[in-house]
Amino acid sequence: MTLDPGGPLSDAELRDLVRLLARFAEHELDQFANRLLPTTYGPVYLAMTRSLWPGSPVEAFDPVWPPPSPPGSNAP
């Protein structure tokens, strides 16, 4: 097994990642989940929770789901 996950994500892979995170949040996440990913730049810590950390405004977070409609589409 290699620690190299491959190159940068394509647009399609990023959409898949967000979709899978949405599924995880909907069906698997109870109160919180903490994950650690080793990278060549050092560890990355992922913390997912159903509540905001004290002092964190909701505006500090970028909404990623549902994805925005493609330009030129008639979808809301």
C-alpha cells in the first residue's frame, strides 16, 4: 500500500467527494467524527460535528451541498 493518494482532484472527483461527504453526514455521522490524514506537508486533521464550535460563526463555513447549478441551466 502506498501513502501517495495520487495527483490533484479533477472536477468530477471533487463533486464525488462532496457527494460522499453529504451521504456520510446524512447517514453515518452521529455527534462527531475526527479523522487524521498523513500528507507530504504534514498531518491534516478533519473534524466533523453536528454543532458549531464555540465562537465559530456559521459564515466561516462554505456551503458545499447541494452543489450549485451549472451556469446557463434553468435549475434553481
